[in-house]
Amino acid sequence: MEIEKTELKKPGKFNSLRMYMTLPIVSWALYDFANTIFSSNINTIFFPFYLQEVIGDSEVLNQIASTFISYSNALASFFLVLFSPLFGVMIDRTGRKKKYIVIFTLITVMATILMGVFASSQISGKLFGLPVYLALVIICFIIAKFFFHSSLVFYDAMISDLGTKQDIPLISGFGVAVGYIGTLVGLTVYLFVGDDGFHESFMPTAILFLVFSLPLFFFVKDKPCQAKEKQTFLSGYKEIWQTFKEMKHYKSIFTFMIAYFFLNDAIATTIAMMAVYAKTIVGFTTGKFILLYLVSTVSSIIGSFVFGYITKARGANKAVKYVGILLLVALAIAVGAVNEAMFWIAGSMFGVALGSMWVTTRTYIVELTPENKRGQFFGLFAFSGKVSSIIGPLIYGSITLIFASYGNMASRLALGSLMILTIIGLLVHSKIQDDRIPE
């Protein structure tokens, strides 16, 4: 018994439940709870449904609505590409993460509230060829999504301050699982919105996002870090460029980022388009899609926990490959779906892949990167993901626009393009050497 007690005191060996229940880790995980409310309610469900409600009135117009949704997501991601590498440099220089999480979260909350304000307004006139109120809602969505994802660069990097390298897969899995429980809470907004007036969900979602972010604001502290010499803000690009020039020294991480580019391309685009796709192709009602999303969320919770242990046992390299294969199968079923049952299967499998992707990739970044450059590599990790978040929606939206006259076939072709991207990602990932450090 004495030996067991001693072992429990060693880093990475103490009881998992005790680790999960520490105030900093619970508070950190609750931010995942909060940001998943925003991601599911705004990005995946109610904003797409709102645009389809305002624009879509036929098979052809449904494709045009899909194009607006895709291009809005692509534009937000474009701004992330410009700034996410700099965020990583800021982390390495100052060690300050919470400050920026707080600022970016508050901006996201305000922009989301304004989405509700403008959508409820009766502003007349045209802006960019659209009704003013609709153009303003789209602009606020782009702002909200940009700052929301910007905060996640700092949030993801914060995980390395919370435990040992051996504990990080479990902490990551715990955070993702708690996050998807947040989805269940966020979807209760639908009970008050129903099938009409999807814009009424914007303000309650903003409030929920803020409330569950507060524990991180107050109870998580940045790990002390010796500040580096101050330089101009734009000089960060020089460091990023220098890191790219050092590719030969970090071959595995850069190869992984290329693979992640394609895998995330499929993931991010599916998240943005799955609600409208389910309605358009399979004929899901809003209520039925909410139920599917709940089932998918439960799958994500289970998958994130299971893959936390799979990642620890088999290594993040293999775990990422397993997730990519699961994603490919889910997309194939969705593309060929001819009834609701097939889409239920695809949605559940995608849920597992979605939750597991965040667990495995965050852990793999920590495994592959040197500690003194971890923030910079997390910035580049975000950079790879955000560039793909431009390309995927652009491809999807362009296909639905070009083939809109073919009606629903355009959406099937658009989703099929994501299968190609997933296959490319898996092929690139297969070239990575398994650099997992033995325990």
C-alpha cells in the first residue's frame, strides 16, 4: 500500500478524478463548455438556419443560402490566417494567455448580441446588394467568429500549464467532453425559439457564452514566464518566417500541419454546413436536426473520453489516423444518404470524429514541439487550421453556386469534395514518423 501511495504522488500518476476536480482544470474545461455553446448555436445551427430562412425558398435558393453561409465562414477564417501566427508569438514572448482570452471573449459576446439586435430591426435600404439588416448580421457574425477562434489559440496553448506531459491527453479529453455537455445546455435555447425566428437565439447564446467563461476569467492563472525583449508587433511575422525556414529541424510537426490542413478542411466545413445539408438533402425538420445534433454531441462526449485513453495508449500519431478514417466513412455515408437512417449513422460517426479530432491533435502538438516554441507552434497549428477553414468553405460554396441549377445534387457534390480532402490528409499523415516519447 505504501508503494501505491507513493506512486500516486508522482506527476502524471495521481488519481484522474482528483485531477479533473481541481479548480484550474474545471475552470479551464468550463471555457470549453462555454465556447462550444457558441460554436454549436451560432456557427452550426441557428445562423445557417437564419440565412436559409431569410434567403432560401426553393432548391436553387437553398444552394445560394449555402453559398452565403460558406463565404461568411471563409471570410472570418481569412482574418484568422492574418493574425493567428502573431498570437502564437505573443504567447511565447509574454506568457500571457488569459488576458487575451478575456478581451476576445467579450468582443465575441458583444458582436453576437448585435447579430440579434440587427436581425430584429426593421432597417431599410441595401448594403452590398443585400438588405441592410441582413448585411449587418453577416458582418457581426464574421466579427464574432474571428474573435471567438482567436481566443481559442490562447486557450489551447493554456493546456500545457495545467499538468504534466503524461496528463495532457486526459485533461484535453476532459475539456472536450465537458465542452460537448455545453452543447446540450446551449441547445435548450431552441425550446424558447422553435422553428420560427431563429435570430432570437443570438442574444441568449451570447449570455450563456459569457456566463460559463467567467470561471476561467477568475480562477485560472497564467504560468509565470520571463518576458522576452519587446519588439514591434509586425516583427512577429519575421519569427514565423524564420520558423518556416527551420522546417528541416521540425519535419514531423510541419508535415502534421499539412495533414491537419486537409483533415480540418473537411471537419470545419462540415460543421458549418451540416444543418442546412440535413434539411436540404434528407428533409430534416429543425426539431429533428436538433435531436440528431444532440445524439451527435453525446457521441462526441464518448469519443473524446475514449480517444483520450487511446491517444495515451497508442500515441497521438495513430490516434489522429483512426479519427481521419472515421471521418472519411461518415462523409461517404452522408454523401450517399437516401433516407434519414443513413444520416443518423453519419451524424453519430461524425460526432465521434469531431470530439476526437480536438483531443488527438492538441495532444500531438504538445508531443512534437519543444516547450520554448510551443506557443509559436500552436499559432502555426491555428494558422494551418484557419487557412483550411478558408479553402473548405470556398470550395463548398463555389460548388453550390456553380451547380445551383442542379438543385440538391449541388450539395452532394460539395460534400463529396470534402471526402477528397480527407483522403489527401490521411495520405500526408501517413508520411509522419511516430515521434511519441516512450513513457
